[in-house]
Amino acid sequence: LYAQTVADLSEALQDADGFQRKGIVLATLMRLKQICNHPSQWLNDNEWAEVDSGKWIRLREITGVIAARQEKMLVFTQFREMTAPLAAYLGEIFGRPGLVLHGGTLVKNRKALVQTFQEDESVPFFVLSLKAGGSGLTLTAASHVVHFDRWWNPAVENQATDRAFRIGQKNNVLIHKFVCQGTMEEKIDALIEAKQGLSEDVLAGGDEINLTEMK
């Protein structure tokens, strides 16, 4: 499915230019990211078979360990439509339901969801859309953070990770970032690392940047 999408893109770009070309590329990038998550996300067939997605399989492996340790996890995805399938899948593995928060979650209900995750030991996971759940929440009950798909900007990812690294966090927190080998996700990962490296190079060595020394 991924290879066919790449072939379709190559063919479509032969006769496209300007604004049309940009639109085709952006639409295809989104489609490829969806296929990397799970073919059912793009096909919209509602099957969500575990065998069809390496990410699904890896998530079960990680979740099995977390469940055995009786720890909690946060799972971030940029796609709102992924939150329900992920929650259903994780609920099956843990044997009990977790929580979901995305852009459609009423603001007045979000505080209660956070409080439940923080205080209720029977709630093992929280699935959040990156934009809605990536800032402003304190979720220190989690010992694991999973980035199910990758966003272009490392600051956005780091901000989401920081939901678990708030004041009051006393446990070690493991960060899991999912990347499909041989796909554009590897390029996104390299891009994020390069941006992160540039930021660290500029800011390293002290609290202040000597602007007069910069070329």
C-alpha cells in the first residue's frame, strides 16, 4: 500500500506544477503517515488487524511490560481519528479501559479526565491527540510516554513529553518514539534530530547567547 502510494505520487507529479504540485505532495505525505500508523487508518475499513501494523505489534510488546509492572502510560498521536482505535486496542491488552482526550473533548471535562488519570489506580493509560493534550496538562502518574507518530517540530513533541515531567514527578519516565523503517518517518526522525541538535548547539554553554559573536 505504501509502495503503491509512492508510485501514484511519482505519476501525479509528472503533470503537476506550482500550487497543484504542493497540494499533491502535502496530501501524499499525510496519506503515507496514516499508512505507517496502520493501513486501516487510510483505508477506513475499521478492521485494525494487529498483524497489519508493525506499530500495533510493537505497542502490544511495550504495553505488556507496562501492564505487568502496573505502571501507567500516555500515548500521543497527531491524528484525532487514531485515538479511539488506540484506546480500544490498549483496553484489550490491559483488560480494562483507559481515557481519551482530543480536540473534540469539551474543555470543561478535561480537568476531570486529568484528575481521574492522576488519582485512579485502575486507569492504566491515557490516549491524547498531540495538539489538544500536548500542553497545559499535568500527568505525572505516567511512567511511560509513547509518541505513536512523529510531528515535524521537536518542540511540539517535547512539550507533549513534558506532561509527565511536571513538578511532582518522582519516578523515572521512559519515552518511546515509533518510527517505521524504510519510510518517510525515518526522514522525519532525522529532521527532528537535526533541529534538536541545532537548538542545543546554539543554546549550549550558558544561559545567555552572545549575539555579538554570531555571524
